[in-house]
Amino acid sequence: MSGQRKMDGLAKTESPAPAADPRPRGRFALWVAALALVIAALFHESLFEGKGLVPADGLADFPPWVTGTNAPSNRLLYDQFTTFIPQHEFAHREFLHGRFPLWNPNVACGVPNLAAMLGALLFPINVLLLPVDPFYAAGIAAFLKLFLAGWFTMLYLRLLGASNAAAFLAGLVFSLSGFMIVWLGHPHVNAAMWLPVLLFLVERSFRHPAVFDQAARRLWVGFAAAAACLLLSGHAPTMVEVALVVGSYFLFRLADPATEHRALRLVVAGAAWMPAFLLAAPQLLPFLEYYHNGSLATASHSFGGRVPLNGLLLYLLPYLNGSPVAGYEGMMLQLGIGHLLPNFNERTGYVGVLPLFFGLYALAGRRCRWTWFYVGVAAVSLLAVFGVPPVPQILLALPAVRDITLFRMVLVTGFAVAVLAGIGWDKFFADENRRRKFRMAAGFGIVIAAAVGWIWYHAGFHWERLGPDQRGFLFVQLMMLAGSLVAGVGLVIGQLRPSLRVAIGLGWIATDLVKFGMGYNPSIPHDRYYPATPAIEWLRQRPGDFRILGINLAMVPNTAEVVGLKDVRGYDIVSVRRYEELITGTAGDLFFYQTAMSPPPSFSLLNAKYVLAFHPMRSAPVPLDLVYSNEIFIYQYRDFRERAMAVFDHRVQDSANVLAAVRAGDFDPAKTVLFEDPPPTTISPGDGTTNASVRIVSDAPDDIEIKASMSRPGFLLLLDTWFPGWVATVNGVEKPVLRADYNFRAVELPAGDSVVRFSYRPRSFRIGMDCFFAGLSVLSVLFFFPKRRKGF
């Protein structure tokens, strides 16, 4: 068996042999297929049984979906059904209409769609699955991400000289590690999955004797393409973590005394990132524009914090403190063994128990440089996660790293342990020193026994605090830990055939990791996916173009757009600064408009017709009439203003006075429009006649056509957010889009009939597409450039 054979380089020599592995490629394909089967087993309900791998049943916590009968599967995955899934639903529906929208008019009076990076709309897997209903696409995407992460890890380990079994082990551990499971439906995993392939390409480049011949260029073309996918992943902090590890690995390889042309390799590696940024520019440049016009830069947030040291116990018993799926959260505090971060996702880095043993075994006997590197990586990342000085202080002093959440470096720990487990697996099966095996196994067992004994000692004084269900829940975890110990003992002292020992070891690790991940990302039936309720149907049947406002998480943002409604709220990490100031009077709230306790003073400007509340509203700052009462209460705003209207009078004031005026509570946008800069044409007051008709005749996300008839010159006011990139034509003639009433759009209109078209054509996206094609051209030339006879 391949698990018995010595690693081509890691077990026998200091440097892995660059020669091709003589073992048949077909066997490696079987191991890759085995990895796919394990991951498919984890997602069998969503892949084969018609369910959706989406936590949208969490809506049962929020009106109007509250029924009291269906409990959410995982409340912690709130961001998925309020942010990511609505974005994918919107993009999918627009795709079916033949459009790829750059603007989203359904939330917060309009926001940039592509620029909202967390949706990762240009991430390759998301683009590939754009034609698929997001309910079904989620399971396919999850499988692809974990499978590719594991396969890339296997390729990397094979390049280091690992056996097929060791590569499978490493791929299994990384793809099913705690970080990858708990952040699976978030953009974090979009970024994390590219770590092993980037390392693989760096390693290949150093094994290639030439630096810039055709084969070397193609390696760096692949690196640039993978780096572009990383940049399109949607989660900047995880991108930074991945880039930090890849950069450290490159320097580690560059320090090899046998490496030639160090300066040239450094230049080539740095240059490879340039086409990557060019390829990702259609996503990055709109995001930077959004960031510049948003409030994220001034938001009050902190990226400090740490996992308490007792969190190390979770590497043995991952659910010792309960979970949002099983419940029993806070059980460690009940048992008197301390508290943890309340967020399960932020403290979980489980990699299985046996992989820890094999990771430690990598240190047995002769150690290669790769072992030392990943031991160092694991140590630094663990010290950062647990906040042990001075590691956090050093990392947070680095320019880009200061913006990441350090306890999410469990990703780095998980990958390092996966690689070390693969190295240790081959060393274990190649090691003929049975005494060393016994010593390592005994030492590992003593550590586990000490940890369990410490838990038992403290828990014994508080055991009566746990109910029967909690005790049973803890007992199952102890049995899984015992199973790992039994499997480990069998591998050390068993007299079984080598092939059977390999099957037992890998089979138990797969079982352990699948048991850990099973159900954390729930698969739900379609009838629990944003179901229509009587209140939703009632709102859908109301005529006209209007928005809604939910009080205190009624129809939690951004769920309204999934059911075909528009909301004045919006939930994302970025928000338009002007809109936030219009609502709250200030900017810098990281979770702006996640909740609303009452209509804001500027309510008349929001095109909001209905207010939704879970309980009757005894008083409100605006005039409301109760029009519906069933599972929720719906109130109609008496002074509702249409989304598009004609306004004849205007005033010019500075921005502070305009903001104060529109937030005064008595501002009527239909009477006077406020500008901060004088309009291009001076419009006289006229004879007082103000007859006008305005009608929206075509309403697409990026293009709006309006017909207006004016008795005299005036302004067309559209209660959609002003943002760079919006252009307008009046009767085919381009006109400037004026920023009106602090946040909205207006355009001058002459007397008579006019056809007005607003179009969103952001320069940031146009430049981004130019950069994309430039990067594609550069990589194409490098890839297909004729082979040089001589090179370096």
C-alpha cells in the first residue's frame, strides 16, 4: 500500500526529489474520487434528495415568518439568508432576464450591486452557477469548494513527495476542518480554498530549473489566475491571511541555499500579482469606489480579541461548549471550566483527533524543512488565535494584517496541521522503530487523558447542573474521542495487514470529520425557503411602486427582495455614507439599518408606503393608519410620496443645512427640491402653474425610463440614491444627474413632454473591464509565447 511506502523526499532526504513519481496516476485518481465521495456524503441531502443547503429556515425567528412550530436549524448563519442568498437570488433572477445588474434598487433606496463585495458575484463558482436556482446551487457550490480545496491540498502534498494515502489525509483534514465547515456559506471559504493551489504553484516554480522559460511562465500564469480567483472571493481579511501564508512560504523557499536567481524569482513572483489584480479589477475597482463613498472607513469596529486558552479543549471535544445546532451553548461555564467566545464560528478550528497525532509524529525522527516551516506556521497562528504576546501585537502592526480578525487564523492552523498530518502519516508507516511509535502514542494519550481528567475534575463539582440531555450530548463526544484513541492504538500495536490499518486510520478520520460537520450547514425542504405568508401576499397585491419599512427586524433586511418587495433598509458591511447620514444623522455604524425602531425623520423621502410591525404601534413620529393585522401589523403612511415626481421650486444650501432640512420631520419633497450646487440652468418661478404628470414606463436595475409632462420648466426628482456612475438623458440629450435632497437624483426638465432615461454606467466598472482584458492579454501572451531555446 502507498501508505506504507516512504515519502520520496520527506522521509528519506532533506529536499523532495524533483523527478516524476513512478506510481501510477490512476491510483491517485482513485484517491481523489474517494475524497469526492466523502464530501458528497456530507452533502447528500442537498446533492441527491432535493433539499437546499441554505439556512433560510432561520426566518422562523422573524416576523412575518414566526410560527412557533419550526425552529431554525442554525441561528448563527444569519448573514447567509439576510445578505448572501438575497444577492444571489437577485443576480439569478436578473440573469434569467438577460441582465447582469450593476445596481440593486431593492434595498436601501438603491445600492451598488457588484461593488457589494461580500456577494462575490464574479467569483468563478458563483458565475458558473448563476443560471441555477440559488436554492439548489448552494449545495453544488459547497461541494465544489470543499472538493477543490481538498484536491488542491492533495496535489500539493504529492508534489512534496507524500504517498497517495498521506495526500488524501491532508486533503480530507483541510477540506473538512472547522474553519471550512463553519464558514462554508460565507465568502471566507471562497478565499481559503485557493491557499493550497497557490502553494503548489510556488513550490513547482522552485523545482523548475529555469526562472522564465515557457514552462516557468505557464506556472506563473496559473498562479496569477488562482490569485485572481482569491481576489474575487469576496472576503478581504481571509485574502490577507492566504496571501500572508503564501508570501511566507515563498520567502522560506527563497532562503534555500540551493536556490539560484533569487532576485529574479522575487521580481517574477511580485510581478505575477499584477495580472491577478487586473483580472479582478471589475470587482475590486467598483468596491473601492463604494468604499470611498461609503461609511465603512469610519465605522466603529475592532479586530482584536482572542480565544481563551481553554479553547484548546475544543481541538479534542469540538462541541464541549455546545453549538448553535445542537444547543447547550455555555455548557463549559456550567461545568466550571470557563467561558468562551459566544460565537461558535469564531472559536472553532477542529481538525480531528488522529490528525493531531500524525501532525506530532511529523516531528519524530529526521525532520525536513517543510516540517519545521509548518510547525512554525501552526505555532504562530495558534499564538495569534489565543492572544499570546507578542505575536498578536507584531501581526497587528503589519499594514494589511491589522484589519483581520486574528482568531480566524484557525484557517492557517488547520491547513498547517493538515500538511503536518500528511507528513506524519508517511513517517509513521515508514518508521520501523516500534519503540518510538509507542513513546509518541503514549505521550499523545497522556496529553488527552490529562485534558479529559482536568475537565472531569472541574466538571465533577458541577455535574448536577447538567440535565440528562446535556449529559448524553457530552457522552457522545467522549465516545468519539475514545474512538479516536482506540483507532490510534490499533494503528500502533495492531497486527493487521498494512492495507487494513490504512483503511481503519483513514476511515475513522473521515468518520470523525463528517460527524463533526454533519448538519452544521442545514439542508432544508423548499417550503421553508422564504415562504410566502398572508402578509407577504397582501403586500404583493398592492398596486404601485413603493417600499416598505420593517420595525425591529420585521421582515429582516434584505429578505424583502427575495419575496419581490423593496425595503428602505439594507444589511451589508458597506453602506452609502450619504444615505446613512440621511437616516441617522451620522455615519460609521458597521451594522447600519439592520434594525429600525421607528420611521426616521426623513421618512417622506424614502418612497415608503407601508410600515411592518410585530406588535401594535401605539405612537409613531409619522402619520400611519392600520391596514392589515394578522401574523403582523401593517400600517400605511398617509403622506406617501411616489418614487418619481415633478418639483418646480428649488433652493441651494450647503450640505449641512440640506441634511438638517430633510431631517427636520416636516420636509415635503414634492414642494421644494434642495441642492448643494446651483443647477446648470436658472429656472424662473414662472406664473405659479404647476401641472405635471410623471410615469415610470420601464424599470430595470441599471436603466429607468420615465415619461414626464411639465406645464413649465422644473425638475424630475427620483427618490433613488445618487451615486457616481448614474447618467441621464432628456429626449436623447445628456443632462447632468443632480444630487438632490442630500441623497437622491434629479434632472432638469423643460416645459412640455419629455422622455427621461437614467442609466447606471459606472466608470469604475468600465475601467475594471479594460484592466481585465489587458490582464487576460498579458497572460495569454505569456502562456503561448514561443519556447525560448536558452533562458534563465
